Amino acid sequence: MWRAVVFALAGLGVARTVQGCEPIWLPSSAPAEGGFVIATLSAERAGPGVRAEVERAGGAAAPYAGRSVVLVPWSYAPDCTPRPWREGAWAPAGTRGVFRVLPRPRASWIDEWPTFDVRIAGLEPVWRNQDPRWTDAATRGSLLAVEEFFSLYGALPDADALKRSPATAISRLEEWERGHPGAAEREPAKTIIEYLKGRAARK
């Protein structure tokens, strides 16, 4: 289940979204069992899913970079159990961004295409160029590009490790910050890094 840590939203220019069990769309950790991709949605349906072209992939999705796949959108019932997407059209064809995904075993692929489940699909893609959910006009011109966010997401700590030892868990993120000084000062990287450093300092 995708979980995001709730940020203190005041002054961050973040459009709050409440849906199912996800209080906010901006991530502060990455699930150990999942993957993440830069993908573009097509207009072609495949059962309950949508065909998509994957450009880059990380985590459990890494073997599928450069592949055509099926993304199956999900939402959550009021009791937080997963349910098939029932919210009408998901995202329009041509939508390109970073999607958080759970790869299915081959036996559960749709039409022999590699198949990923997209949990809480109403929040995906989790980032796109000039993401419209970032409402602070003063920073919109300097937001991370999709490729930069993909790199940042790959450096986020595992949620369980973050709970056990925040200071240790964010070491990889701090390494990313040192290697990407310009990007680290732009949103949403700046907000994510500041939040995680503050959490580590309080531990």
C-alpha cells in the first residue's frame, strides 16, 4: 500500500489531495517492494488497464525500461482496501510522468504484456513537468523536470528503514543532494529534503 508522510503544508505551495488512504501526493519515502517509471500513456486499452511506453525504470520495475507495458489503475474503498478504478477516465492519452508501480508476476500479465498495478491512481503520475498540483506561482518556473524527479525518487529511503532510523535512511538522499546541488534547491526536491532532514534531526 502506498503511504506518504504528511507534510506541514503551510507555505509550501502544494495542492492538497485527499483520496482513500493517501493524505498527500508528494512522496517522502519509496516502498521497498515497488518500482517507479517514466512512462507515457497511450489511448489503447488492455482489459482494465492502459497501454504505456516506459522510458526509464527503477526499483522492482528496472527490467522493463524501454518496454511497452500495461498500467492498471486502482483506488481505495472507505475502509482502505484496494478496489478497481471506478472514477471514470484516468489520465488522458499522452500523459507523461513518473508513475509508482507494482509489477505483477508473469502469470498475471494482461495479453502477455508486462503489467503493473498503479495504487491510488488518482495521484499518478506522482510528478510531471510543471506539475499543475504545485500551486506556488513563484516557484513554478523552476520545478524539477520529470527526469530529475525520477532520479530524486530513486534516492528516497525505504519507508520501513525511515521509521527505524531516519538519520541512516536518508544517507543516500544526502548523497543525491551533494551530487545534484542545483536540482536539490528546486521544488519539490527542496521540500522533500528539508522534511526528511528535519525528521532525522528529531530522532
